[in-house]
Amino acid sequence: MTAIKHALQRDIFTPNDERLLSIVNVCKAGKKKKNCFLCATVTTERPVQVKVVKVKKSDKGDFYKRQIAWALRDLAVVDAKDAIKENPDFDLHFEKIYKWVASSTAEKNAFISCIWKLNQRYLRKKIDFVNVSSQLLEELPKVTEESVPSGENQSVTGGDEEAVDEYQELNAREEQDIEIMMEGCECAISNAEAFAEKLSRELQVLDGANIQSIMASEKQVNILMQLLDEALKEVDQIELKLSSYEEMLQSVKEQMDQISESNHLIHLSNTNNVKLLSEIEFLVNHMDLAKGHIKALQEGDLASSRGIEACTNAADALLQCMNVALRPGHDMLLAVKQQQQRFSDLREHFARRLASHLNNVFVQQGHDQSSTLAQHSVELTLPNHHPFHRDLLRYAKLMEWLKSTDHGKYEGLTKNYMDYLSRLYEREIKDFFEVAKIKMTGTTKESKKFGLHGSSGKLTGSTSSLNKLSVQSSGNRRSQSSSLLDMGNMSASDLDVADRTKFDKIFEQVLSELEPLCLAEQDFISKFFKLQQHQNMSASMTEAEDVDGGSLTRQHSSGTLLPISSEKDMIRQMMIKIFRCIEPELNNLIALGDKIDSFNSLYMLVKMSHHVWTAQNVDPASFLSTTLGNVLVTVKRNFDKCISNQIRQMEEVKISKKSKVGILPFVAEFEEFAGLAESIFKNAERRGDLDKAYTKLIRGVFVNVEKVANESQKTPRDVVMMENFHHIFATLSRLKISCLEAEKKEAKQKYTDHLQSYVISSLGQPLEKLNHFFEGVEARVAQGVREEEVSYQLAFNKQELRKVIKEYPGKEVKKGLDNLYKKVDKHLCEEENLLQVVWHSMQDEFIRQYKHFEGLIARCYPGSGVTMEFTIQDILDYCSSIAQSH
């Protein structure tokens, strides 16, 4: 390290008139180990500049270069990391923090000690030494610049302070004087002791001369002392005069102190008066209610628009006066207490007047709206509440004021509104649904026949009477369809399409009337009761499972009452109580529609799904969305029940043992259901429910067709399977139901398989003996006899062949085919019109057998000239003739 220090001093610092005092080998913390040196230096010329220089080895050669230098006065903190344990890490805080790791703890400590001494000697600057051992920070002797010789260029080695003081560099004048002295003494260099003795003798001579000079100046010293005594006497006289002056000014000082104290008291009094005036102005400006406002609160007309506006402004002014933020001590003033009591009395009085007036408005609305019910009783429309809402919304700001000032009366008004409006809406909605039920079941005359009576201008028909009507009508339809199949329930195919369309329109109108009614009431509640201003409120009103009870509460499973979490929940619960009859009435209407015609559940599922989807897009948690969603569950349950009933009817079907089967009733019903469903569910949101129903139904149809075919005695099994699966395939091909593509292919395959099976079984062996003969020929060939040698077999020679062929002349063949056609015609039903298809397939099968026999004759009896007594053209003529004759 010493060699490096000398090299750095020689190559870098000496050319810049700098002296290297301390050095430490370091590398940056946390990075690649690239070593460099931190050097502490001072300049050799005044003013002395102290620096910390970073030096690193050049990448191109074996020499060092100066990289960066910091002035010591810019150093703020030296952090040694640990004052107790040895740690090579330390930080220097210049314009930013530099983190270093020394090659050894000793080098780090020596460098930090040198920095501390340089700071003490040259800068006197407050550098913070953090986590540094107190042993390193030993106090240097205080040395002022005046005490340092003019030629001082001391070096600080970073070691002991004594080592710093032992050597002082000579300036140029001192060097010149020493050289002159040494030239005057020949032995100055050869004999240093003699030279020192000479200098000592000369120093003694000089000391003696100094003493004589001092003794000669004693007379002058005495004169100086005499002058000093006279000056002291003059000072004593001046002090006496100053004392007299001070006594004279003491009385003036006391008077000035009294004046100053009086001025202070006057200023304090003025300050207190200004503050008092400010407090009085504050109370007057903020707690004074105008006489006009007081009169409006006490006597204002709450029925007119102008009176409502005046009361609203007065209530706002009263609220501002009551909510003013009083300063400390105001509440102890008697006038403030009296004014606050007056405001409380005004608030209580006006709150009672407002609540009483609004309760009267609610009651009057119920009476006025009841008088308009008669005109809506014959129309499928609900009364319009917009005028009532418009009149009440004038009081919305007053309701907001009541909510913030007297929540008890606000809660009471809310409860009264729900009570009055729930009874009003219950009458309107029940009458509305009665009209809908009458329109669904027929005219008023027919309705009276089944128990729907008019009483006092109102409809009071019962749902049970409508159920009776549904049962009777379904019984009539059941008796009409008994000739086709023996079922326990009515057949959907017998219902009039016009009735279903009428039901669909009525059901849609019911939902279309209910939806704007609920949305308008919900919007009014939100605006009138101010339930949208804040998401959370410390409301004492809670929702109730039993809406007939007092205030709204929500019942937990444990039985405790929980507070409402938000005003949105409160709106929903108010709607539940006001429109508590909507869901039961909708469920009754749905049950009626389902009993009139189970296929009505398809219409209801589509319409209800659409309205639920629309309501959820507006507000998924609203009363309308929740209620329609609950009713949709009932509709979906009825739809599933309709599908299950159809499958059960398939399983319970009974066929006649005396007549041919033909197209099974449930196959025709599936066609009707699919056609109806496709027209209803076009672009519907619940298409997935229909696809699932299709899958269940088609599986039931397939299973029960096969079941009926197996039980059929009059009609062959293949005919039942062939005709019904042909009908199913035709239906699925026409309707193009994407989810039943696999079932369509399966139906086609079953139809084709059973057609082929029926053709083969019915055609049998029209040339039976000839067929037995050639079976024997094929058996011989299978045993190894060559085909051309078969004619040499005794039982299969040419004579035997001719003998068998003569038994089947063309006339006999035509007769057999005619009997076969009559048999097929007897088996097949007319509505499916498969006779010609089956007959053509039989013709092809017969020609195939004919060609097979011809081939065997040509191979086994070559050159014999033996042929059948009829040709393929004869077969074609026979089949065509038979088909035309029938």
C-alpha cells in the first residue's frame, strides 16, 4: 500500500500541487468487484482546499488515472455502519449516497479518522459521523491560523497528531536565511555540533541585548502609567455626572411606564370589543330566522304550490340555523339556549303539520283513485298514478328535510304511505287480474256460467271457478279425442290456435301493464322519500318477512332483526309491501293458463323470460326483477311439467287390437308441439330450455314407438316402425331443429332399416321351389363341386331345372304379386302414403332375386338354353299394371 501511495503522489497529485494524506482500497457495494482508491488530499497553496478523490487503474495500461473528485465541504454524513463490530462497509453522503466496501477494516478506520481530522483542522464544518467508534474521533488541539507560521504547509499523515506537529515545511525566506547562515560557517555541514554551539552563543548575545533595551525604556513606562492615572480620574468624574443624569431620568421612566401600561389596557379593551362584536354578529347572522320564514312554518299553506315553496325555503333556513357550528362557549349563553329551544319548537310544530297534511293526501289519493276503478274494470288496463305522483313530488324537498330533522315522523309517513298504497294497489291489481282471467276463458256470459259474477260494479270471480272451467273444457276435448287414442288427459292437438294466440296477447298485455306501473312507483319512491342521496343510512326501518307487520325489518335465520344495509334494499322492501299481491296473482294467472292448455306454458316461458331479461338489464336487484324472476321459476316448472306429462301420455298410450295402428297419436303430437314451439321460441332468450325438452321428448317418442310396435297385433312391427319413423324424419327435416340433427339421422336409419326388413319379410320367396333348387346348387358349389359340373348331379340336372321352371309361368307370378300388393295395402295407413314406396322397393327386391337365378343358370348350365318363362320386363309390366289397377 505504501508503494501505491508514493506512486499516486508522484503521478497524480504532485503535478496538481496536492498532497496525499490518506488512502483506502474500496469497491462499490453490491456490484462487480472493480477495485479503486479513495484518496484524502489537501492543496499545497493557500487557501487550502480539501478533497476526496476517486482513482482507478486504467484499462489500457499499468497506470492510474483520476476519475472523480468531491470537495470535503460537500460531505454531509460519514456512515461507518457499525461502531462496535468490525465491518468494511461505509457510506459517504455527498450530493447522493455512495456505498463502499473497504479491503480491510483497518484501512477504513484510518481513512475515516483522517477525514475527521481534516474537518476539524480546515473546515470546522458539522459533518455527521454515524456509527463511528469514539476512539477514532479524538479531539485535535485547537490550532488557529494565526498560531500557524506563515510558511505552514503541514502534512497530515492520518496517524498521530504529534506526528503532524513534528514537521513543518520551510518557506522560501527561511530557506534563504538558513543558507546564508550556513555559508558564514565553514563547519556548518561537516561539524553540525560546532555549528549548533555557534548559533547558541549568538542567541545568548541577542537575548542580552533585548534585556538592556527593555531596561532603557523604563522612564517611558513611568510616564505612560502617570497618564493612565489621570485618565482614571476623568472617568470617575464622568461616572458621577452619569449617576445624576440617571436619577433625573428615573422619574421620567416611571411616568412613561404608567403611560405604556394605560395604552396597553386601552388596546386590550378595544381588542375585546372587536371580538365581542364579531361574536355577536356571528350569532345574529347565523341564528336569526326571518319573520316571513317563521310565519311560513307556523301557518304556511301546504296545499298550494306557492305555499309549498315558501315552506320549503323556511324549512331550509331553519335547518341552517339549527345546524350552525357554534364556537366554544356559545352554548352557555342564555340567549343562544332560548333561540335553540325556539328553533326546536318550530321544527316540531312544522314536522307535525307536514306529516298530518301528507297523511291526509295519502288517504285522499286512495279515495280518488278508487272512484276511477270502475272505468278500468272492463278494460285490461291499470289506472295511471302519474298525477298523484306529480302532486306529491312537490313535497320531495320537505320530505328530505323531515328525514334529516325528525326521522321518527319520516318513518311514520313511510309506513302510512305503504299501508294506504298497498290496499289501493291490491284492489286495482286484483280487479285487473280478474278481467284478464275473464278474457282468457271467454265472454262475460260464459264466465257467469262457470262462477264469475259481477258484484257492486266489481268483478269478484274466483280462481276455483276458473279451474272448474278448465277441467270441464279439458274433459270435453278428452271425450272428442277418445276415438283416436285412449288417454287420461286432453290432447294438445285438439286446441284452437286462435285461443293460444289470444292467451299469448292477454298474458303479454298483463306483463306490459305491470312493468311500467312498478317502475313508475319505484322511481317515485326513490325521488319522494329521497332514498338515492346516500348509499348508507342509519335507518331504524328494517325489512320484514311479514309485510303486514309494523316497520320494515329483515328477519335473520336465527330470528334476530337485522338493520337494512342500504337505501336500495329499503326501496325494494317498500315495493314488496306495496305490491305484495302481484306475485300471488301472477302465479294464479299462470296456473289458470296452464289448466286451460298446458301448451300455454311455452308462451308464458318466452314472454316471462323476455320481461325478466329486460328488468335485469335495468336493475338486477330491483323488486320487478326479483318478482318476475320468482314467477319465471313457476313458469319453468310448469313447462317441465308439460314435457313430463307428454312423456307420461306416451307411456300410457293404448292401441286398438282390431284396427291398424298407422301414425301414433304422440308422434303427431310431437309434430304439433315442435311446430308450435319453433314459432314461439324464435329468437327467444330461453332457447336452451326448449332444446333440453326436445331431447327428452324425442327420446320418449323413439322408446314408445318401439314399445307400441312390439305390442301391435294387427299391424306388423316393421310397418309401425317404418311409418312412424318416416313421419318423425319428415317432421325434423321440415322444421330443421339444429339440436335434433343426430335424432333426425337416427330416425332416417330406422325408417330405412324397417322398410327393408318389411320388404324382405313380406316378399319372402315368390318362386319358392325354384329358390330351394338353387339353394341346393349353391350348396354343391360350396362343397367343392365346380359350377359347370353341377348339371351332372342327378338331383340338379337340366331336366330337373326345366321341371321346376315350368311350375312358374308368367300368369302365376302376376297372380302372386297381385295378392302381395293387396296384403301391403292392408297393412299401411293412408296418411303416410308409403304404399308406392314400399311397392317399388318390393319390385326392386324381386328383380334382384330374378337376376340372381339367371346368373346361376348361366354359370352352372352353360349352353343348355334353359331360361325363365318370364323376363325382367314382364316383372316391370306386372308391377305397373297391379299398381294402376288399385
